[in-house]
Amino acid sequence: MRDLATEFEAERGRLLAVAHRMLGSRSEAEDAVQETWLRYANALADPAARAEIRELSAWLTTTCARICLDVLRSARVRREAYVGQWLPEPVVTPVESAGRGDGFAPDPAERAVRTDQLGTALLVVLERLAPEQRVAFVLHDVFAVPFARIAEALGTSEVAARQLASRARRAVSAPDLPRHTADPAEQRRVVAAFVAAAESGELDRLLHLLAPDVVLIGDSGGHFPTARRPVVGADAVGRFTVGLFGRAGRYHQQLLARPVLIDGVFGLQLETVHTDGRPIRLVTAFAVHDGRITAIFNQLNPEKLTDLPPLDPAEAQVWPPRW
């Protein structure tokens, strides 16, 4: 007798990675995978539906993609009403897990992605795409799903699926978007230098690390004051950063920090206290290209950090963290 749960669990990690790249939301990805499981169980209970499952992995991927497509279409309306800037829910893992697979860490197939965008940078850029383009791009360029299978998931022709992925590829490669091409060693070096420069409060040191067109995006979901528009340009981002850490010092706020991987890319987890006494938890992701930071993504919406373990004062480091 078939063990449905065992068969499905063998595919769960890959499905979670697929859904997360499509949706940019950990909770929505988990819901999509759970719905995929329910449809799988129902299909096996129906002889006619069961006969259509010739290749389990392909069937599950197609089913999950269809579910994600429906979620993306409805998400457009929700995002339009979102307070302030929007960033995806981060997947935070210990630095020690670099290079090892994880349910939400970049899937091995993602290493072959035909774009130099990875991590949070990729998820932010994908928000520019229409739902159908995003599904086609993620399935083909990230997870190497054949266009025939993508066409089936989208309910369109193979030619149309190719066109959707091609348009998405051009959009993701647009020259005005933050680039992230750094390998792990360069990421670590640049982020460590950023930490040292922010700690020193010396603007010139920060400017050497920031690309001229660097952009800083902060998502608080309306819970904390943040810039309602992206901060653009090395001087503006540098001054914003110096002011941010300078305020913490002026108000004698303890700032706990630790290096982490955010969507598989080096970043920071930080905790402090707002001037009104509320605790603030945030994660900061970076995009790095040619030795400079091209984008900084600050996620401090508590609704998107519910699964983030709090920093243990006994184990975390008082700012600055050491790499």
C-alpha cells in the first residue's frame, strides 16, 4: 500500500522553495504546499484523477504552481492597500548553514538561475512581474521546469509560456534594478565592512561601500516610522545609516545583533527598543555587486517576523557583531 505522506514529504522541501520564490511569503508558501497535499490526497482517492499522475514530482509542481498563481492574482489587490513600502517575508537561517540545503534556503537548482539576482533582491524584483510572468520565470529559469509543463500550469500554449518567461527575464535584467552578483566570500567581506563603517559613524567610510545608485527600502507595515519611499543614492543612504545607528547611541539603547543568512544571502538580525519603549526586531538584507552595496532591505514589520527566534542576550553580540 502506498505511503502518501512519505511520498509527499520527499517533495515538500522543493515545493516550499518553489512556492516561496513565487509568492515572497513564508506563510503563503506553506499554505500553498498544504493545499497541494490536500489535492494530492483527493486525487489518489479518485481512480480517474490518480491515473493522470504519471510523474509525481511534475504533477505536484504543476498543482502547486496553479495554487500560487491564484494567490498572486489576489495578492495584487492586497499589496495596493499595503501601508508604506513592501518587502517579502525573510527566511532567516544561521550563517553556519551557508552552502547547505534548507526547506526555504535557495534550492540547488537556483544556482543555475539565468539572472544575477538572488536572495531578497530577486524577490523584490519579481514583484514587478505579472503573476503569469512570475510563475513562468520561477519555474523555468530558477527550477528548470520544461515549458510544456509550465504551459499546462498556466493553462496556455507552450509558445505563450516561452514568451511570458522571456518578458520576465528582460524585466528582471533591467539596468535600473539593484544588481547582486557577489559570491558568499565577497558578500561576507562587504557586509562586515558595512558594519564597521556604521559603527564608526564615518560617512566617508560608508560612501566607499555604497554604489552611487544604491537604494534602501524599509518595510514596517505601518507599525514603526519608516521612509514611505525608497531612499536613493549613496549620500542619502549613507546619512540615513549614520543617523540610524547614531540615534541608538544617543538614546542609550542596547542594540543586539548577529550575522545571519537572509534568503541565502549574508545579512544581519538586529534587536533594539523604540523610543516609546516598544521592542524592535528587524533583519537587514543586502545586494552586493562589484564590491559595493547596491541595495539594503530593512524588514521590521512584526507580522512578517513571527517565525524569527528572538536574540538571546546571553548569546547575541552587542553592536557591532563580529564576523
